[in-house]
Amino acid sequence: MLLIAATLLAPLLGGLALPLLRFRSRRARAWYVEAVTLTTSVLAALLCFDAAPAAVELIRFTDNLALTLRVDDMSRVFIGLIAFLWPLATLYAFEYMAHENRENAFFSWYTLSYAATLGIALAGNLFSLYIFYESLTLATLPLVSHKRDPRSVRAGSHYLLYSLFGAALAFTGMMVLGHYGAGADFVLGGGLNAEASAHLTLLRVCFVIAFIGFSVKSAMFPLYAWLPEASVAPTPVTALLHAVAVVNAGAYACLRLVYYSVGTELASGTWAQAVVLGLAAFTVVFGSVMAVREKHFKRRLAYSTVSNLSYILLGAALMTPAGMTGALTHLVSHGLMKITLFYCAGAILIKTGKEYVQELRGMGRVMPVTFAAMTVSGLALVGVPPLCGFLSKWNLLTAAAEHGTALGVIAIAALILSAILTAIYIMSVVISAYFLPLNDDALAGKNQDPSWLIKCPLIVLCCAVIALGLHGAAFTGWLQGIAGLL
């Protein structure tokens, strides 16, 4: 109980206190922020390895509604990912934010976002997840609009509007489903009460509404437009938005809804499953097509995220243990791959000012470390073995093949087509960076790689992408153990 409370309070109190402190230098503030982040990650790691952590009921509103925190195998996956990535993201942000203003406010909201994301991972039921889910919106909104220029303010406004609309949908579906038993504590397999059998059509409608509502943060079509627009935010923000905190929170919520709250029996084999799987499959292809067309590099990566987050939603919509395994594998793999690619884009921007794909020609020769990291993570995103992207895509393809229905065939087609398009929009950048002449002669002969504050996270993340792929059998086996109890 104390460990759960400490894990949440460390970033919450640390973030709230930051604007009140007077630091003598940027370095002093950096030490404080990294200390808070590392402390939180250590506590989160201890929580993951705790064999039987106690559940914590914070507030009970009614007999059916309580704000509770607990740790299970599913939450360990998400907690482990964010506990590993957040200290690296913070380290990266120190150099990047030296080029921005209002660093105190930035790092305060950045740390508070860590608390909100951990709250989502630790939520013990659907209502608790919803509360922290909306808290994350409030914590990340100032980060999206941090620059306060017209584009950033517009992006923040659209992010808020989309999030509020998604929240309204999720809340509507959640309240009805909760009345019939879906609001109880998360249990693998979920399930509704005895009264539910008389209202199956209503409950399926509410399931679809809740799924779409939660998937807004994962940018599933048609509610995706906020995500590419949010790429105007500083790269440390877009990396967390597009790879870890916000988008994964939406996918995680959908996984909880399907496998731990409602259960698979309600929608499996019905029109409700066809709707959510069809939307996810369409988004997988749509996001990849938009990424191929996009010329701005960060926006191209944003559309890639639109596609890849729907890989996870696709796994959730398959409603099988294999689908859950594939979804969880891609949740982790995509977080590692995409945050690396965004960090590469940010390093290029602050060192050379280049933002567009055509401006990156020949840059591999003047930024060798940055483009080596981009190559590794790009190949992983395409699905080249033995990197982690191959592992997650193979698991999803296997799950779709085992489904044995027309929906499984649709999922397979979407995944294969997306992989081909991914090779086009990622490898075209990598090939031009190494094999075409430099676009800017003023950069020739000068090493433009950033300092170790950025290179260190890039190297560590690349090692993680390779290591997860090489040890994929053990990792998949662990995830199958989580899903196999279904």
C-alpha cells in the first residue's frame, strides 16, 4: 500500500513543487528533475517486482464506484515501459529545452504527466482509469501549447476538444456498462452480471461507444487529426505523446475495456466486433498512406503513430488471447521504436534546423550517431528481424491468422499493406540520408551530432530495440502467460 502511494506521490509532489523552488542554475534544476524521475522509476520497478502488492481504495463514491489502485500483470507491462522511458526522455529534454522558454513550467507539467500516466497503469477499475485518463489530458495540454504561438495554441485547443469528445463517449459507455457489472475491479476475462443478458444490443452499442471514446487518444480514424497537429510541440513532448504516455494510454484503456472489464463474450463474433476491428484495420492502412504523402518529417512520424497505435487496437479487437499478446507486444515495441525516431527528428531540428524529408539528404554523413539510431529504429518499425518490430508484427499476424474468420483476413491484409508502406516512408529517408548528396553544403565536413544528453538516450534505446528482438521468445512467453489465463 505504501509503495503504491509513494510511486504516485513522488512525481505528483515533485512536479507541483518545482515552480515554487528557486534554482541557482539550469544544472541544479536538471539534477532535481532527474532525481524525481529516477526515484519514481525505481519505486515503479519495485512495484513491478512486488509479488503481491496490496490494493489501495482511495475514495468510495457509491457501492459501484470507487477510486482504487492495484497492480496486476497487465499493469506491470505498462509500468515497466514508462518507468524505463521517462528518465531517458527527461535526460533528452534537458538539452532540447535549452532552446525553448519557460523551462520551469515545462518540467513541472512533464513530471505531473508521469504521475497521471502511472495512475492509468495502476487503476484498479474502469472508473479509476477514466479519472486518471482525464487527468493526463489536463497535464499534457500545457505541454502541447507550450510555445504559445498561434499554431501551438490551435493544436492545444484541438487536442482538448478531441479529448473532451472522446471522454464524453467513454463516460457514456462506461456508465451503462458499469451498471451491468463492467465497473467492478479489473479481472482477466471481465464479465457482466446476470441482468446483462436481457440488454445485449444496448450493451454492445455502449461497448462500441466506449471503445471509440478511449481510442481518441490513440488517434483511431476518424478522430485522429489532433495527433499530427500536436507535432508542433517541443520534441520531448511529441515523443511522449506519440510513443508513450497519451497514445499508449488510449490503447491500454481499450485493452482493459475488452479483456478486463466487459470481457470478450459480449462482442466477439458480433457486429460490435466487426465495427471496432474494421475501424482499427482501416486506420492501420490510412495512417501509413498519409505518412507516405507527408513531407514534414515529424508529421510523417505522427501519421506513422496513427497507424501503429491501431495495430494495438487491432489486437484488442481480435478478442483472443493471441490478440492480447500481440497487442501488448506492440505496445512495448512501438514505444521503444517511435520514441527513438522522434528523438532523431528533434536532434536534427535543434542542430541543423532541418524539418522536411527532402532536407535530410546526405545527413547521415554529418550526423552519424543520430542516423544510425534512426536506421535501427526504422528497420525495426518496418518489421525486419531480429528487431523488436518484427516480434510484435509477427505476433499480431499470427493472432489474425488463428482467428480463422473474415475479420482475421482483413486484419492480415491491413498489417501486410501497412508494412510495405512503412518501408516506403521510413527507408526512403534513411537511404537518401546515406546515398544522396548533402542538401546543405554549409554542413559538409562538420559533425552535427548533439551532445551526450541526447546521444545517450538514443544509444540506450537502440540497444533496447535490439535486445527485445533477440530475446523475443522469452518476452512473448511472459505475455502469453498474462493472456493465457483468459
